[in-house]
Amino acid sequence: MTVKIVNQITSKKRYYPGVNPCNGATAHMTANTRIGADAQAHADLQSKGNVALASWHVTIDDKAAFQSYLDSRQCWHAGDGRGPGNTTTISYELCVNSDGDYVQMIHNAAERIAMDVIEHGWSRSGIKQHEDYSPWGKDCPRELRGSKADISWDDFLAMIFAYAGAQDVKPKPKPEERDKADQHTDADGYWGTDTSIEMQYELGTPIDGEVWHQSSHWLDANPALTWGWKASTSTKGSPLIYALYDFLAEQGVSTSILGKRDGKIGPKHIRSLQTWLRNIGNYHGAIDGELWKESATVKALQRAINDGKIHN
């Protein structure tokens, strides 16, 4: 079973400035039992601009998991202001609409959170309840705290790590690995760890030098993508590639060139990068959507980094 992932990233800026280090997870229940109050409805609410001063990263029901904000955003969900709940964790709202399958929703939530356990290397202690951060002790996620359908909080944690599989958990980056950005990378035509670190720094995503959840087919077809690029069958995509897409769109690259916003490098994304690099005078090669060894496109990108032309 694989939960369906839907990216519906909102442009509404209901988050604190700064980068979320994604140190853990915060689980919530929507408390909305109305018919139709599913993940799509909650994602639409965020896209339109939630009337409440609240925001969260992912909403999950019995059908899908909707991502509304990039993991790197410091959303308003835990009730602790600029405390660790809001500023250092990824938030997941679990739907309890009466026309949904609660048990299936719990499985989907466990599987979705497990994807981030694998990516960020969280332990069980990193998975928190909203109540852990609430200054007034909010009873949330209420249904899990009350063991609805005989599924307790401990059962939920066990389910998450069963989906993750201990052997698949990625070690969390050491603190010193997050401090390597110096606004310079060698213009050697290979996009590896150092180039990714500088891109992550400039575009405001978590900094680990790695580009996760990429297509093995496109990695094989673009040998200029080297260290730190990780193949996966996950549909989630990389925060860095999402951020690069948004940056290029802000720079005026047409959406017809950019193609689908899915967090994965591919021909359209590469062509859009080549188009922008040509527009700023850094690149004079073909718009071919390919990154060969010692790529002229990557060299142009690296020079743009060094010249301060990429920024959040």
C-alpha cells in the first residue's frame, strides 16, 4: 500500500520567516467531523487563505495526503508562538470527517509520516502530539489520545516505524554538516553535495547537501548530477527542487517551460534552468534539457551562485 501524495502548495504566507530544520513531527486531529471535511477540503482552505491564524504542512485522510506548505516553512500550528513546535517540526493534520474511513486514514498518516522519518532520521521521541507543545494542554490529537478504534498513540508510533523500516532510516545530518555554506562552489560542471548546499542556503531549504526522491531514470540520463542525488520511487520530491521551481517562476520563466511542479529534476526543469541562465547571460548553449559530464549548464549555475544571482 502506498498513500497517494498530492502537492497543493499555497502561496499564502502564513508562516514565520526562517527555515524549519525539520527536527521532528507534530500530529494533530482536525476536530472537524462534518461530512466532506476531508484532506482536499482542508487543503483548499489553506489555498484560499485560512480565516484562522493557522497553517500546517500536510493534511491526511483515508484517500490521500495533501502537502500545503513546504517542509522548510515554519507554520502556525502548535500554539507555541516561535517555540519548537511551530519552528522546528513538520505538522500533520489527520482528518476525522464522519464520511471517512478512520482506520484507513490512520494507516495513511502513519505511512506518510514514515516517509519523513526516512528522510530526516527521526526517532520515536521526535514524533510529538500537539498537546506536547500547547501551553494550555490542548487535547490533541484527541482520537489517538483516546484510543479510538482501539488504536492508541503507542500503536500509531509502532505503525509509523513499521512502515519506515529500521534499515531505511536515514541518519540525521550532524550539526557541522549544516554549516558548510560559504556562498561559493567550484564551477566544475558537476552538481554534487557542495553545489546543493549552496543552493539550499540561498533558496532557504534545509541544508544537508542531498537531493532526495528523484527518478533513477533521469539521474542516469544526466551524469552531471553526482554526489548527494538520491533515487527513490516516492512521489514526494525534493524541497530543493520545489524551491528552485518557485525561484525560476518568480524570475519570469514561463510555466509552459517549467512544466509540472513535482520536486523532481527532469527535462522540462532543466530546460527552464537553461532558459533562465541564458536570460541572465551566464549560458550560451542549447536549451536541450540535459546535463552531461562537465555540463556547461551546471557551470553556468555555479557561476550564478558565486555571483549572488540566486537567492530566496
